Amino acid sequence: MASVSFHGIEKSFGTTKVIHGISFEIHDGEFMVLVGPSGCGKSTLLRMLAGLEEISSGTIAIDGKVVNDVESKDRDIAMVFQSYALYPHMTVGDNMAFSLKLRKADAKVTAERVANAAKILNLDPYLARFPRELSGGQRQRVAMGRAIVRDPKVFLFDEPLSNLDAKLRVAMRAEIKALHQRLKTTTVYVTHDQVEAMTMADRIVVMHDGRVEQIGEPLELYDRPDNLFVAQFIGSPAMNVVSGTVRRANGGAWVEAAGGVRWPLGHTAGADGQAVAYGVRPEHLSLGGGDAVPAEIIVVEPTGAETELLVQAGEAQIVLVTHGRPVVNPGDKIGLAVDPAMVHVFDQKTGARIAA
């Protein structure tokens, strides 16, 4: 196991800069997830750590040793890609053992490591099969097994579940997390899926346009996003955001949005007259009574345990998630009750969180 350190990392392709001075630490044994939209630079950062991309500026250190000029094969890392990248003419066992055979490792040690990895990943019955005889999830487990047998200091995962169907992704997500809890190997995992990030990570790095927006534990990012980008990216369904102006009068406070809709403020965030983005998560809204924000139901989406409602409140469309099965229909007039303690307020110009 090892710690990983990024210091002042920059990357340019020609005159186009794609990574802008990124610095952060990954602790020994930590499961760190890099998450962000397509093109934010997360995979490029991972490839620089793996030695597959040159670093334009800055340093990367593994276990305290700067590896900028160290060959990829000598960095003691193992990478699992989005594509399984298995050799079709080799059996599962041979695929898993291949990297050790290249190193001319002892045959007995190789066999022991392959057997151990196969046991961890429940691949024992498939060691004599070829990749074409396996399902997608089994192939991905073989790719993971190939990484495990190397016993590296750091595991790197580059969107390994993207090619799997929804049900299999959930199962593999749990397998990878359980694998990390068992091996305790430092892991860097790249994904664009924030649900994967939330459920798997010890900490998350949220990236956007080649910069780090926020680093923190999953629930920390969910409960206290530093800015509007993180607020809207983390959470599913996404946070509702309404543009408006802070109003204070007679000891009360609210955000006045287009159409004269008043959204309650339960804290002192924002000065009177300040233009803000008012954010509230769908699960922090409920069907309310007299003091509720007036709205009209547009779409009802029952999912079983929960019901998702798309409603019109003034000029804004709002998503509300309710537990159970409320008897409502499109066109119904309702009230939206807001939990003021769960409201988020951001500066409309900068997107930065306004502290209460």
C-alpha cells in the first residue's frame, strides 16, 4: 500500500491546457474517486499517475517517491480499464498470470496468486475458459483479477463499469467496494457517475474543466457543497435551483423568484437585495399546507417505494421526491413545503456558497 501525492499538476495538448495546477493527497489505503462530467480531465489525471501520459508541469509521488520520470511498468501500480482488454486466445488463468510470467516470476508463486485472486473474485470455475465464454461481468472480474495478482501499491480504475448493464453495475459496484475493504490497497477510481462515487468512495474529488471544485467525504459534499456546480452534480435527482433575490422584512427572510414566488430562508445567508441561486434537494420538499409555495403538478413518476413529482412553481420547474404513493395527478394544484434548515444559497455571479 502507498500514499499518492499530486502537486501543481498541469497538462497541455499543444496550446490547449486541460489540467490547471491540481494538488491533493490520497492517503495510504484510501478509496479515492475522481468524478466529473465528460472532458473534465479525470481520466487524463489517472493516466498521468499510471505513466501513460506525460506531465507538462508539477510532480506525482507514490509512497513519497516522485515518479514523473519512472516508467509505467516500474511504478508498482495496476490498472483496470473500461474495456476488459483480455487476450482472447488465452484462458482466464493465463490472462490473470500473464503479467507475472512477463516478469519471469516463480511458477509456484504465480499459481498461488492466481488461485488466491480467483477465490476472492469467485472465478475458480472459470479458470480454464476463454474470455469469449464469459459474461461481461465475469470478464470485468478477470480484468480485476489480473490487477490483483500483481499485488500493487496502487489500484487504478478507469470507468470499469461503463460497459455493463444497470443491474450488473450495482452488483459490481458492491464487489469492488468489498474487494477494497478486504485488500486495503490504495485505490484511485475514475467515473462520471456520481452515484458510483457516492456509494464507493472514502473521499471524492469533484472535477470540472481541469480543476478541482471540492474534495471531501461523500456526505460532506452532499450536505455542504462549496459551490453551485458541486451542488447540482452531486445527488440524484439533482438539486433544484431557482434564481432570485434575497428579501428581508419584519424579521423574516425569503428569496423572491420570477413570478413573485417566495422561497423561505431559515438562516441568515445572503444580504437583502442580493442576487442568489436558491437550492433545495428533492427529498427536502414535501406536499404542504397554508404557508407552502404554490405549484402545479406536471408529471407523476411512481417508482414503488417513492414517487417523483415534476411541478411548476412560478416560472421554475421543481422535482419533488415523496415516500409512499400520494394520490395526485397532473394538473393538480399543490403546495410545496420547504425545510428551511436544508436550504442552500449560492452567489448568482460566482456560484460560491453563501455561508449562514
